[in-house]
Amino acid sequence: MGQITKRGEYQWRAKVRRKGFPEQSRTFTYREDAEKWVRMVESEQETTGFIDRREADKTTLAAVLQRYRREVTPSKKSAAIESVKIDVLLRDQALVGLKMTAVTSAEVAKWRDRRLKEVTGGTVNREIDVLSTVFNHARREWDIHVENPIRSIKRPEKARARDRRFSSEEESYLLAALTGGERLVDGTFSKGARNPWLLPLVKLAIETAMRRGELLSLTWENVDLERQTAHLPDTKNGDSRTVPLSTRAVAILKALPTPEADEDVEGEAEVQRTGAVFPTTALALRKGFARAIERAQEQYRADCKQAKRRPIPGFLEDVHFHDTRHEAASRLAEKLTNVLELSAMTGHRDLRMLKRYYHPRAEDLAKKLG
């Protein structure tokens, strides 16, 4: 049976005790709310629709997010990215400071609107995905019984699919900006990329359509230059994939620095490559690529000024490393007309997703028409 007692001037303590069920208690500001809650709990117990909300009543969303990041996130392939998203969510105390039972669709909608003032709808949608996953996991695995509020909110409109491709001039300036950066006699560096792995990595990305993570995880043990293949044991979609290498891709790999040769028993130099093909990090790649874009734009503007010609608007603007995959897929589509062969090359299981990466230029299609 239910019991309501007054605790202080503005507090009402409600309890429900029933044989065969755990004791339920909650504090309210108004007696009417306490009475309503008692009736709801008693009704649930009588109709076998009872839900034990004690854990949800005392646990904040912040605590759940932190536990999820600690216990679940490390086992995921996208652990680093998901951890960053959780960090972003934890900064909004107006949302994560609430108890789980208080995180309603209205509160999530307020958070969504606050985020949309700072970032794009696509970013907010990805953060919403993390929130939804955390709510589902908390209910299934941790006995935190709350309805997932994400189901009731309106999501931001999806961003238009990117169709950014490089012009020949943009590619030329970008690759030039990735060269250089050698240490000079006086200890300083020449203008260019100091990371020697960036230029060949970008070239191979444009040639093979491999993702950033796939390139960084590629090892020499999985590269066969004679058969012209690069095996990826673990890709983004969970499948393994063997990427065919063009003669140009093979040349890029062969030109990479090699370890010092060891003399074999017959006195001939034998070079054996092991470990990462590109021994650099995602952070170094991201920063180095962004700086190369800036150097390329600066050089382009200087060359235009010297040649007394007007710069092309949008030159190398809104460019991300992942655009190399769009560029590569579009180029490969011209060589691999069979869509199944193309999907085997790019690693797309869903042909609809593959279509998002294929962006033929109108002038190129016009040439095919004759």
C-alpha cells in the first residue's frame, strides 16, 4: 500500500510497499504529484506492468555516459571517435545533470537546439545516435528502466551528400604542398610537410579509395607487391577485404623508405619490410593535411597574383581527407564499369552507399556521349 509523509515545508515523501515487489520511494514538491505517483506504481504492480525505476531515479545521465565510456566504448572499433562524442555530451550540464527518469524527449530537444547553434545537423545526428545507444544499453544491461527519449524527438535534417572532387590544378597544388619539409643545415625546415609519410599516403588514397583508418592500419605483412594486392583483415564494416593495387599504387609503395638492408649468408643484401606501411597517426595526418591545404591555397594565390590572373573561387576550400575516397571512387568507376567489381574495390556492401561516392563530372560524361 502507498504512504505519503510530509518532510519539510515543500517536500512530500511517497512510499509504496507490496509483498513480492521491492519497496519504492520518491520525494515530491507537491502532495498531488506524490499521490499521482503512488497510484501509478500501485496500478503497475496490480497489472504486472511494474517497472523498478529506483536505479533510474538516483542515477544521472552523466554517470551513465561515463560508465558506458569506461565499460563499453573501449571494445568498439570506433572507440576513439565515440569517446570524443561522449566528452562533448558531458559538457552540457543542463542535460547530463538530470536523473535518468528526468531525461525526457523535451529535454533532449532543448539540447538538440542548443547544439544546432554550434554545429551542423549531421554532427548532432551522430551525437544523438550515441545517446540512443547509451539509453538502450542502460535499460538492457544495467536495469536502468527508462524509455528511450530519442524515439520521440525530431532529428535535424540530414546533410546533403558530399560531392567534392579535386580539379587537376587543385590536386597539383595539394601534392606540391605535401612535398618538402626537409631539415636544412642550420636545423630549420624548408617549406612543406615535415611528415614524410603524408605525400605517399595521400597519393595511395586517391589511387585505391582506401579509408584513412585502413591506410594507417595497413602492414607490410599484408602487402604483396608481386600479386599487386593489399589485404585489410578488419575494415569499417567488419569484413576483411583485399584491395587490388594498380601499377601506380605499387610504384608508390615501392618508393617508400625501406629499413637498412641485412647481409644474408651469401653476402647479398636482403631487405624485409615489416610493421606499419605508414608509421604515423590519425592526428598527425589530420593536422598535416589541413596545413598542406593552407600552404597550397597560399601558394596558389601568390602564383595568381604574380601571373596577374584572378584566383578561382573556392579553390581547395571545404576539403577533407575523406574526399580522397570520393575522388578515387569516381576515377575507379571509369575503369571498373561493373558495379560489383567497383564495390569489391571500395569495400561498400550497400550499393546505395557506393552511389554517394561516385560523382562523375558532367564534362567527362559528355565526352562519352560523343
